[in-house]
Amino acid sequence: MNDPTRPATVRVFIALAPPDDAKDELARALRPAYEAYPRLRWNRIEDWHITLAFLGELPATAVALLRRPLGELAAGRRPLRLSLRGGGHFDERVLWSGIEGELDGLRRLTADVRGVVRDCGIAFEDRPPRPHLTLARSRRDDPFSVVKAAAELAGFIGRPWPAARLHLVASNIGRGPGPIHYRDVAAWDFGDEPPAAP
């Protein structure tokens, strides 16, 4: 029996998330920008993520197909060592922090995640990966704040951390006038570190 309180479709993406202490470190570096640019639409710190595949609006039944293969993919991978560094912008509208560390491993993980999605028969826009952490968006009448904030963040160097979980995330974008919120549909731990060579 259908539940009328649950949406028939879900807007989803697959992502990694920095640990809380790495996010807190970046949030401290952003304090001057929070004060200087209050009109930017700042993402909530708890929603910061690194998107591997954006799938858009999917039927809830299609989302269920992803659970097992993504869990198996995560179990067969070791954590990636990443860090947050610097800042930049897309089209003077979107403020981001960059990603450093095991970028080859991140590219392979991204390709494999997208392969799982395709194998499940789910169509999505397969854009070239640009690893980043989205921090804020500007309002249409504010062409300068994002550019200034990105320049001020350019010197930020975060500590390395292990990306140890794969997240299947849903958002409420387009579902009302309130702020954007994200929630995990499911998350899977990566496997253990490989043994050291003898």
C-alpha cells in the first residue's frame, strides 16, 4: 500500500563528507567571511560534502536499487586521505574550498560510483568531476561577495583526514521556500586499510 506522506521521487547524490574536526577547522577560517558577507547563502556546516555523482530527481524505487551495490563498492575500498585547501568560485556565484590528497584514488572512486549507477540502469548527467566542497551561493544582486570571500580563503590549508564512508544523500531542494537541507538515505564504511608490504 502506498504511503501518501512519502514523496514518490527523491533528489539524491552520492558523496563523501569531511569529519567534524576538519569541518570545524574550515569554519574557524571562514568566521571573518561569515561576518563580512552576511548576504551570502551559506551552506550549513553539517551539510558540507564532496559530490561524486549527482543523480537528480529519482523515483524512490530507483534509489533502493543503489543500496546493495554501493555498499559492496564501499566495503572493497580503503579510506582515502584528503584535505581541504584554499578557496575558489564557479561563475562568481558559488564559493567553494578545494580538495587535496589522494586525488587519483578519488577519481577512481568517482568513476566506479558512476559505473554502479549506470549498471543499475539509472540515467544521470555525467559531468566531468571537479572535487570541491560548496560553501555558499550569492544572491543575484551581489556579484562581488563570492569572489572576495574566495580570495580571502586562498591561503587556507586544512589538516589531512580519512574519507572513510560513502554517503547516499537526499536533499529538499525545490520542495519549499526554506533553506536547503540534506539527509543520509544510507551510508557505508569503507574497508580496512590494506596491510603494509613486508
